[in-house]
Amino acid sequence: MSILPTLANVVTAAGAAPARARFAAALRDPAGVQRALLMRTLRANADTAYGRAHGFASIRDAREYTARVPLVAFDELDGWMSRVAAGEANVLTRDAVRFMEPTGGSSGFLKLIPYTATLQSEFSAAVMPWLFDLLTRRPALIHGQAYWSITPPGRQPAHTAGGIPIGMQDDADYFPAPLRALLRRGLAVPSAVASAPDIATCRYLTLRALLAAPDLALISVWSPSFLSLLTIALDEQFDSLLYDLERGTISGAPARPDLARQLRMRFGRRAPQDLGLVWDRLALISCWTEGHAARALAGVRERFPHVEIQGKGLLATEGVVSIPIFGADAPVAALTSHYVEFLDPRDGRAFPAHALDVGGTYEVALTTGGGLYRYRLCDVVRVEGMLHRAPLLSFQGRADKASDIAGEKLTAALVERALDAAMRSTRINAPFAMLAPSWTPMPHYRLYVEAPEWDAQRLADALDQELHAAHHYELCRSLGQLGPVRGVSIRGGDSIYEHACAERGQRTGAIKPPALDATPGWERVFECRPDPVLL
């Protein structure tokens, strides 16, 4: 086995130490660190179009900032973002926009977030302390390779109308430039695999590379269902993968005949149920563990029963809110990255990170070096405790009542628009149609339609196609993390829905069936009649 990954990890840990020291200091002085971050961001961008419009130059503290600059959602920034995408400079930031990363809006479809050098350094300010914690608290990770899945596979090069690249060019872009080459030395799967022409090819090349890395020590993915789908592909293609590993039939992937023969002697033509037997040095899996992702964890634990799983913090396309630290009861606020405000859901008042109540729930708003100012992330967190003076935050869900069972982030407004378009294209005008999540036999959505069975499925198929225009939904469907929408024919939809909501304690006069209801359990209500079940 090569010593290069170990050397790369040792030097990476040393390179991450200063960021970890700054983060540790911030835990004891969140007010001072956050105040300095805010003022630095405002001064740097005072002479932008957005900064001049909101008087950044004369803002002296957080109180004036809150009074002068409005809270915004992405859709309210559409005009500003269009100018950025067209290539206009100094719109939101003095920093040049390096690329724009796709995400989803609350009522629209594809949205693009500008990434600047400052924003990338802000991500690094959170990722590096986490990486340092990993390598120093779990020393086994130092002596093996890692698999990082960050950039969506199969993404093809694209640019905005103004020529700005769309999407990260490399997974290592989350890390500081001096450490990127080192990190690549420790990667089991080359970043070039993400440029494969389709998802199936990308999975195959990923598995081929992973089988050639018996010293694999760390797996970092977002959704646990992504990893489960990778294991299914391993089961289906194990024999072919061993053939390629033995013969070196894939260009750029050296043959490993001894390793291939060893794997075949141990396991035959099928991968073992316990994949820790294939990668016996695998020490940790990092993935989402909160919210709906918790349902998908069972499949990962089944295939990796003896491997530690660490939940990720709250990291969005727009910015990072929290990072996991070993020994803490929940991820800790990423105080050295962006200026963060916490909005009380009862009255909308904004609180800084150092003034939160333990046990309280808050919506997160970010101000970042990428040009987002008091941006409502729509993620809700609960304060589980404090680490020194910094809040420990658990993810509770979406403030916009989005449904997010595999990372698709569907909102009622988005589904309403897609459903309206689907009804027009199919000419099916159902008096009741509601989309709801389901987890069996795999995560998918069911469209409950007051229409004959054939029409119910036709409308579901049309809705599925419309939803593909939403970036996160299309990505989850292409990765296989979500199945297609299934149409379910029902009768008396309004009456059934009203009865179920009344059982939950809602006033019947205020009940209005939505296009999307993210509450689990609707299959028991609509498909197990006549007795409705309390959700």
C-alpha cells in the first residue's frame, strides 16, 4: 500500500490546525467574532450596487444592519442574480464571481448561487476545523484513503449567458487552494469520475476505484440513500468489477490481479452483506442523519454494521451553518464562516448566535461573502445546548414546509405550479390532487387524485416530468434516490383530507388541501379506508 495517503493526511491535518485554533477561540467569543465578520463583509462590499442601495458604508453595527437591510428569500433577489449571471461586475460583491452553483428556489425551479473567492474561504473556515477534528480524534483515518462525494456526478460543463461557469469544477474547491493537491493524493476515487457521461457509468467507475483501495478509511456522502444505491450497484456488478480489476480493462485504471483474485477467493461472485469485510480499514461514514435522512440510515447500517457513522452539520449551497465535532451533543454553529442570524418563528425577531435560548427553535438567515445579505435559508434548527458560548444546533426541518426525503426540497408553491402545468398538458381537471411522500418500497411521492386509475397515473407521470425542471428533484431522480411519482386513484379526497386534519386537532373551517403535504402517513389515510388514521 502507498504511503502517500498517510503523508497527505498528516500534512493536511497540520495545515488545518490554524483554522481549528481560530474556531476554538470563536467558541469562547461568538459575539466578537460574528461582529467582526459582519463589518468586514459590509466594508468589503459597500461600493457594490446592492451595498449602495442599502447604505452599507454607513452601517456601524448589527442593530443598524438589521434595521436597514431587509430579510430576503432567493426569489426576491431574482433581478440582482440575473445581473450577476449576465456577467455584470460589482452587483452583489466586489469579488469576481468564479462560478455559480445550482440550487432550488421556494417557488421557482433552477436557481444559481454566485461563488467568490471569499465565499470559498468561508466554507474552508468551517470544513477545515471539521477535517482537523476527524484526523486527530479518529487517527485510523490518517492511514487510509477517503471517498468524498460532493460534486453531482454526470454534470456536464455549462455557462451562464454572461459566460460564468455553472457548478464546481472539482470537489476539492471546498478546501483552501494550498491543500487541494494534498487532498487529491488521499482520494480513493479520482475527481474526474464525476465527469462520466451518465450516473450508471459514474457509479461503475466509482466502485472500480473503491475496490482498488483496500485501505479505504473514510466515506463522505450527503444522503445515506446515495450510499445504499452504490451498494446495490456493487451487488449487481461485483463479478464484472472484479474482472476489470484483474485485467485492467478500464483506461487509466491499473490492473490489480492479486487483489482481484483475493476478493474472488473470499467472496466468490457476490459482494458480502457486511461490506466492512471488503474494506476492513473503513473507520467512519459521514452522511446526513437528521430529519428524513434518518429513515435511510437503516440500509447503510445494514451493509456497514461495524462502521461508525457521523452525522453532518447543516451545510447548504448558500453557506454553512454548523459542523459536527466529536464529543458534542449536536453540530456546533460555524461561527468563523458567515454572519448568522436566528429568527424567532413566533414574531420574526432576529437574534445573534450568542443570544439564543437552549431548547428554542429558530430559522436561519445568512450573510455571506458570496453576496447574500440577510438571506433566509428556510432551515429550522433547535438549540440543543452550548459548547462554551457557542450554540449546538440540530436540524428540525424547513420553515417553508418543504418536503425533503432525499434532498429534493419540494415546496407547496413549486408543486402547485408543476401540478397546474401537468393538468393543462393532460387535460385532467381533478377536483382533488395532493402529492405526499412515501418511503416504501423506496423513497418516492404519491399523487392522490380524485380521478379514474388510468388518469391518476397519467397525471402523476406528467407531474413527475414537470418536477424534473426543479434542480434538486431532477438530481435525486437521476441518482436513483427517488422513484417516479405514483398515481393513486381515490374518491372523496376533500372529505378524507379534512377528517384526517381534524383528527390532528386542526379547526375544520381553516383546512385547505394543499398541492403538497409533507406529513408522513398519508398512504394509511387514503389507501387503508374506511378507518382514517391519526397522522
